[in-house]
Amino acid sequence: MLISTKGQYGVMALIDLAMHEKQSGGPVDLAIIAGSLGLSRRYLDRIFGKLRRAGIVKGIRGQGGGYVLAMPPEDIRLSHVIKVLEGKLVSVSCMDGNHHCNRSESCVPRELWSELDTAIENALDRHNLAELLDRHISKMNRQEKHDTVSA
């Protein structure tokens, strides 16, 4: 099971959006997030389109527009973000519901794959955007202290 760059960058972009929104109190232009993450604006447009359709972010049009979180960061579960961006995460292809296998009823490893998929979903569901934002800010503060001491 592999979370693609779309899922990885989507989560990082949400952290960046939450941080900028917390600092400015208003919408954040995708160009700012793209610059911060070193990504193309076009790529982020596709990611944010999915996040907007899922109700995770809202687009604000016009002068001073951009994106804002559609709900508090505490309510944005990583499991939901990853499902929106990646679809169903499964450890093996036969678990995605699109493949029929004649051995599925007697397949012992299938039980293990199911346990693994549940464990991954539960792990992602335990974490929310607010927690990642706090970790990010804490890491930035530690880096600033380290840079100050080193200088």
C-alpha cells in the first residue's frame, strides 16, 4: 500500500493552509501554498478541487480570495483526507472490491490483508489536521531555536 504524492502533498498543503489561515485570519492564495511547498499551482488546483468537492476546504472568489478550511482543523480526520485524494486504501488489489477471486472465501491471507487495511484506516482516523498543525509549529519553533543557537 502506497500513499501517492497526491495524498502526501494534499496533507502537507492542508497543514500549510491551516498555518497561513491561522496567521492571517483569512483566505490563502494557492500560489502562496505552492511556493511554500515547491509545487506547481496547477497541481495544487487539482488537489484542492477534490478537497473542495469533499467539503474540506472552501474557495473564496474575488479580491483577497483564496482557500479556507471549511471546518475546524480538529474535525478534519486524516482518514477522510486520504480517502478523498486516494480513494480506498487497500494493501492488496484483491481487497479493493473491484476484483473477484474464486478463492476469496478460503483465502487465509485475505484475513490478514483485511486486518492490515483496518489498522491503517484506524491509524489515520486517530489523527486530525489540528494535531499535525501543532506538530508542525512545534517543529518550526525547535528549528528556529536551533538556528539561533548555531548562529
